[in-house]
Amino acid sequence: MTEAGQTHHPGLIGEQPVPDESAVREKIIRPVEGFATGWLIAPAAIWLFLILIVPLAAIIVFSFFESTAHGMVFDLTVHSYAEFFLTEGFFDSESNSFLKISVFIKTLGSTIYFTLLTMLFCLIVGYPIAYFLAMQVQEFKWQLALFLLCMVPFWTSYLIRAVAWLPMLGRRGLINQALLGMGIVDKPVSFLFYSEFGYMLALVQIYVVLGIGPIFFSLAKIDKAILEAAIDMGATPFQIFREIIGPMSLPGVAIGMIFIFVMIMGEFATAVVVYGGKTSTTGTVILNYYGIANYPFAAVNALMLMVAMIIGIVIILRVVDIRKEL
């Protein structure tokens, strides 16, 4: 009698064919033919070259031109760089401007100041909103609906969003009328319009959504089972946030802050519309010198702004290692 362990049944659909080892080995060595790798990356490489590399190279080249009354002349000069960094009388010990940095560096510093301040307020306002959407709203459809509601400002033009603050902040604006109606003030307050307060308020409202999105997605990826386990082990809400939620949301915070940092460093319309041109940013300087056709100096300001952006992004990425956290 044949033993049970030696019986062989082909099954209902027959025996499975034995693969040809030589054919399998040949497919590994010579994969199935298709588009070459070069053809696959060519469209993106061409697009990147035309949209990023060529304009950046043009800005660098233009920064060494000299601006004249008849246009730009290629003179391979660093005059525009010297004008950006140095003031007249910088090396003259008897001058009032001895060793004083130029107004353009101060403008870049004020741009960085407003950017960092806006990033802080965007984090203070945006993180609780993202936390509420990800942790408190349980149903996905309501999460999506409320998140889309936060994105409503992006459905309108950036300039319209900036101009919309004018009837809100003016002496006869909606906020002043509300304060007068509630009896909080006796006369319209003037610190709202054409002020640093109004400027910061507009910036936060315009750009906070850029921080809400990445933080929301980072918080939404946290496994709720981890939080329930921490609660079962007796952890307090503060401990849960400090040990679990906070660290796991850092990639979203870093990405959101990078978005806000890059956008505000280069923006100029809000400073002109809401602040009334009372302050200068590097963006407004570039706009002004572009308007008078001094393209070399505008190019130098653009390059210095780009360098400041790169340094800021590197600092953020050094503080939060996004690849490691993800």
C-alpha cells in the first residue's frame, strides 16, 4: 500500500508548471524592454532646466551687469554687490557711516524679523486648528469638510485677500465700528490701519493655512491605539502630547514652517497694501528697482534673498530631521 505522505494529487486544475530557470535568470539579467530611464526623466529635467536653472543663471549673470541710462552693460563689475553691503563712507573713519551696514541689509533683517514673527503666530494659531481636525473630529467626511473650509481663502486671489483687510482695519472699518458699538472705545483706534499690528494680522490670516495642512496630515497619521495605550498606562494629557503627539507632529510643523518662511520672505503686496509702504521688505526693494529698470541691483537683492531663504531652510531641517521623523 502506498503511504499517505507519498501520494500526489494534481488538484482540480492540474499541476502547476515548473518554471524554466534559464528564462527566469535571463529576465533578471535582461529586464522586459520599455522606455529607457533617460526618456522617463527627460520631461521633468527639461522643465526644471527651463523654469529654475535658466532664470537663476540669468539673475546671477545680470547681477554683474552695470546699469546705465541707456540700459544694462556687461562690465563684469561687483558694484551692485558693494552697494548692497556697504554704505558711502563705510571705510572713512571720519564719516558718520563708518562701519555701518547698508540700509539694504537692514531691510533684509526686517524681512527676516517679520517672517519669523509671522511663523510663530501661524504656529500658535494653526496648530490648535490642525489638532482639532485630526484628534477631535472623528469622522473622515467632517475632517475633510472642515479642512476644505480652511482652504477657502486660497480660492481667491492673494491680492484680493490683502486688499480685503482695508475695510476691516480702517478708522471707519468693521473692527472700529464693532468696538464703538460695544462701548469698548470712545473714538476709533488708529493702531489697526497702516501699522505693524495690522500687517502681522493680515500675514497670519493669509499664510496660516500653509501650516495647517502639513500639521493636520502629520497628526492624522498618528495611530490612535498608541494614545489609548498611553492612557491605559496612566499617562496624563500633557505627557501624551509631550512624548507622543508633539514629536510625531514635528515633520508637519517643519514642512509648514518652510512653506510659510519661503512665501513671506518673498512677498511684497501685503507690505504695500496693508502697511501702506511704511516699511520696506526685500521684496518691495526688488520691485522698486525693477520698476526703474535697475535690473543688476534688483538681481543682487534677489540673490541675497535666496541665500537667506536657503540658510533658513537648512536651519529648520537641522532642527527637525524630516526624513528620520517620517
